[in-house]
Amino acid sequence: MRTLLLLGDEAIAQAGIDAGMSGVYAYPGTPSTEITEYVRSSKEAHELGIVAKWCANEKTAAETALGMSYAGKRTMTCMKHVGLNVAADPFINSALTGTNGGLLFVVADDPSMHSSQNEQDSRFFGKFALLPILEPSNQQEAYDMVFEGFDLSERYKVPVMIRITTRLAHSRSGVVRKTSRKQNKLRLPESPLQFVLLPAVARKKYNTLLNTIGSFETEALSSPFNSFKDGHDKSMGIIACGLAYNYLMENYPDRNPPFPVLKICQYPAPAELFRDIHDHCESILVLEEGFPMIEELLKGLLASGKKIRGRLDGTIPRAGELNPTIVAEALGFPRQTITPIPSLVVPRPPSLCKGCPHIDSFLGLNEAIESYGKGRVFSDIGCYTLAALPPYESIYSCVDMGASITMAKGAADAGLKPAVAVIGDSTFTHSGITGLLDAVNDHSTITVIILDNATTAMTGGQPSAALNRIEAICKGVGVEENHIRVMKPLRKQHEYNTQILKEELEYDGVSVIIARRECIQTLNKRMREKFKDKTKS
Amino acid sequence: MKKDIILAGVGGQGILSIAAIIGYAAIESGLYLKQAEVHGMSQRGGDVQSHLRLSSEPIASDLIPYGKADLIISVEPMESLRYLPYLSQTGWLVTNSKPFVNMTNYPNPDDIMKELQQIPNSIVLDAEEIATEAGSIKSANMVILGAASPFLDIAYDNIEKAIHAVFGKKGEDVVAINLVALQSGRNIAEQSIKRP
């Protein structure tokens, strides 16, 4: 079989293609974006007729995937950890409806918040939904687990979560492919009530799910992804979950630690799995990428038993991702002599690109709002969040997708005037429209600035869901037509734009200003491709 | 054989193309490889790094431990210093000397040079200038890669082959310029190694 050099994300995508997946649905979000990107640009996937779509948000993506599963086909939906918050409703409820064709929720967590507003451990979400979770420790396992995930999903008729983290998602390594499987044929669920969660049905379905947990545990006990290797030094037993296993092994060049090691990559992990290592070792060190899930379980509420070390007792920092150095210190290895970073080195935070339209929008807004004072602009998730930093310092919030409009409304209800929301076009269609409807219904005095750069820029320029339809949407929601203003954020239009902004800040009602100019990155990319085509012909 | 390399630069400077070429050459040479990249927010002009690990044996961690890197390859001088805690006591640092200034509090470039001079095994070169002589300022990356090539333990042929493979689509001219840039960087490194 051919070996490919793939990112963890790409390994999952290639595995989907090889495992007979019929569709992938997602909203872009670092570090999960490259899964769907890969399928979308794969010639093979295209020839196999695999549907690969960017959706309005993670909830619509997950529900579409559930619909494809209903029709009997294999599908996956991919998201970053905070995307699962958005898709939590279909995720939790699909555990009850169960599936028909295999269904995978691929969730990419971002410990250390490289490109996120929080760090979550999605294993807790999987546990909450009572579903099996697979957590690969390397790119090959990421590939293999897609096959195993579809098998588990079709065997027990439940969705399965694959949980990865940034370092696996964005790290490249050799992956050996398996023999390809055919896609499923269209096939309706056997029971017409399977997907109808009326209370009477849901109670039965919930009991069925509860009764299946034992089988999920049995699967975890016999899973090749969970393994135990004994060691002669019983002073410590080590439990390593997912990626943490690599950091453990990195510290033993012969890959042979003297301590007993339990590797956990499939959940729910039953008590029997831990019994041996717990009973035969004097203490336990738990290495987990994320929250102390296994550590908490082993420790128990009163921590009255064996010495359990990990993130809870400070052996490992409570926050942030693991690395081989942190694990080396937890194992008691002496510190390496290291050269410190010279004091003259200063941080280099990311910044808006040269020529970015947001720069002109924020310069205009800063001038227009100056007379009212600071603290009146709510913002959202995207490149424009960088306007919180100097030299702009224009915005005062960034919480979750769509929260700019609703928070501005809440502040306006409290009496703040003007209250401004700044939101990107893709974030607006993701979760901003419903908030705008609330504001219209209440005649709230808010000014919404939609930064329409015609793309989902931060994640690399995926298509925007409502290209050229933003005005129509605002009108449809009920914003008065003469308070839907469009401006082009350009240096030479600064005075004119500032004037528009000033007028709308004074208006006692909902107004929307669409600042429309294409993202400089996608524009440059388009121009390069155009030039390439020209030189070809 | 085992080489742990930190690639450093600023988002948009193209450190990933250096990684792609070393990666291709490593696979050609039958080595195992792991390469952790930075995607997302930092790519907007922030500091970016990539951990590139090559070995004749399977590799465990995607990240290099502190104090264990054999090589830092940087396309920006201040960024090369940011990753010093990763460099082993016997490791080499190869960096461009030309600052990339996209911030108001960038330190005095002379002070950066003084810091670099204190590192025992380092090669500091003006990659832009050498690349311009080679035919295109865009090949500065390949000058840096050439200067790092003596420390890679990968046959020089395989690196040239990788340049053909990665830049081939862009035409023979581009390949030729990049090969000259690579060789220029390598020559400078070889002279530096001879007279420490």
C-alpha cells in the first residue's frame, strides 16, 4: 500500500475517502479546517462523487451529516472544539436517535489556545453524550480510527467522536493506506420512529443507549488502540492518553520505559482497564492532552486512595498543551541545560495584513465614535478581532460566533447609546442573523457594521455563505431599507465613510452598515491564478 | 541518523516551503519524518515556527524537546533568537540577517547581531542580497536552506532533486535560480565552517 505524507487532518480526510464515506460537512475552524479542505480538493473524492461542503455553521453541518446517515450512507462532520458547542444540540440528540449509515463527529481541540478563545476537552462532551470516543496518538492511528469509527458506528448504530488536538491536526507524517471500501447504498432506517424523539420514543431510545454503554466499554477493553505494557519498576504506573503517549515515549529513546504503561486511545474506558496498573503500582502518573478526565476518575472526589499525579496536584500545569519537556519533568528527568531567550526578543503578535479592508473600516469607526468615548463596540470572531490591539484599539468584546450583535442589543437595552456591533460576513451568516432579528423585533438602538470581505478569511479563504446577499438578508429580517448602508473601506473614501458611520450612530433604531471590499489575501490569490491562466494560454 | 530542526520566521515569509523541500529530500533518502506546523491566526504576520524531525528510526513526539534541536533555520534574525531554548549545546543556528520589521518596538538590529555573535555555532547571512545576485530576491529562502544544508545529513543531490520537484511546476527558470541560490548559501556556510 502506498505511503502518503499527511497532516493529521489530512489523514482523517484521506481515510474518509478510503473508508467509503459519501459526504463531509463542516464550518471552517482552526485546527479542523484542513480535513474538509483536503476532501474538497481531492481528485479521488471528486471522482467518487463524495459531497464535501462548507455549511453556514457547525449545527447545520452536523444536522446535514445526520440526514445523510439517516439515508444509510457514511458521513463525517468536522469542527473545532468551540464548534461542537454550536453543534451540541444535534450531537447530544443524535446519540439518542442513533444512526443508520456510519456517522463521525471529528472534533479538533486547541489546548494552549493557539487560535481559539478557550481550551476545551471534547472528551467530556463525548462522555456527556454517552458516546464512544477515539483519540489518535499519531497520524497513522488518525487514519485507522476513521475505519474503526465507521465500523463502531454501524455496529452499534450510534455516532462516534474522533477527538484530535492541534499538534496532531497540524503535524505531518507518513501514513500507510488501507484497501478502499465501497460507499453504502441508499437505505432508509428500518424503524420509521427511529429518528422521532417524541418523549415516549426518546425514553425508549435513551434506555437503549444506556444499555449499550456496557458494549462500548467491552469494545474499549479489547481495542488494539488501548494497550498495556508491563515494566519492572512498580514505584509508578503511567497512564498516557492520545498524543501524550508520544511525549512519554520521546523520553525513552529505546521506547522501553521501566514503568508499567497503559495507553488509552479509546473511550469509554471501564474500571477493569485500570485495575491492574492501579493495584500493582505504588503511584500513578496520568498524562492527558486537555483536562484531567482520567485523573479525576481515578482520584475520586475525596482523593483518599492511592497517590495519583497529573494536572490536579501540580505535577503538570493545569492549563495548556503538553510537550515532551513537561512530560520529562513529570517523569523526574533532570532539566536540560538550555539557552534562555535573550531579553531583547519581543513578542510579535499577528496583525491585519497590509491593504486589509478592515484597517480602513476601523480607522473610520474610531473617528466617527470618538466623541462618544470608548467601550461601545462589541465584536466577534475573525481577523477583525485583531482590532482590539494597537494601533486600532477599536473593539471591546470577542466571545463567541455572533455575540457582537446580541451583546450590543443587551447593552443598548441597558441604556448604552450608541451600541455598536462589528461582525464579519461569514460570522454574520454563521450566527448573527438571528440576533439581528431579535434587535429588529425590539426596535433596539444598535448599529451593526458587517465587514464584508467576501470570504472566511482567518481560516484561509473559504467561501462566504451569503456572497452578495447580505443586504437582502438584512432587509428580509426587517431592517429598514434606508438604514442599510453600503460603504467601500478605502483610504480615499475615509471622510465619506466616517460621515455614513456618524449618521447611523445617531439613528434611534437598528441600522446596518456593510463595509464591502474583498479580502486582500483572496484578491492576491485570485490575481495570481488569473496571471497563471493567462501565461498558460 | 537523527536531526531535529526548528524552522522560524514571520507568518507569510514562507518557512513552510523550506520544510517542504527538506521533507521531500528526507523521504527520498528513506528517512522517517514528523513536521509540526503553525496554521491559523499566527499566519497573519505573527511569529511562526515549525518543528521538523528526521530520523532513520520511527519518531515519537511531533514536538522537539527543549535543548535537543540540532539546528535552527530562520529567515528572520530576531525570530532565530526566540527559539534558542530549543537549541542543543552543540547545535547550529543558521539565520538571515535582514530584519522583518512589522511592529513599532522592534529591537535595534545591531543589538540582535551582537546576540547572534555570542552563539558559538552560527551562520548569519544577508539572504536577500545573495538571492538578488542569484537572480531573484524570492529565492532568499533557498539561500538560507543552502547555508543550512551541510548540517542536514542529507545528500546534496536529494535536496536539488526536491527543488526540481517542488518548483518544477513554476518552470525551469525558477528551478535554475533556486538551485543557484541554494549553492550560494551552501558556499557561504562551508567557508564559515572552515574558519570559525
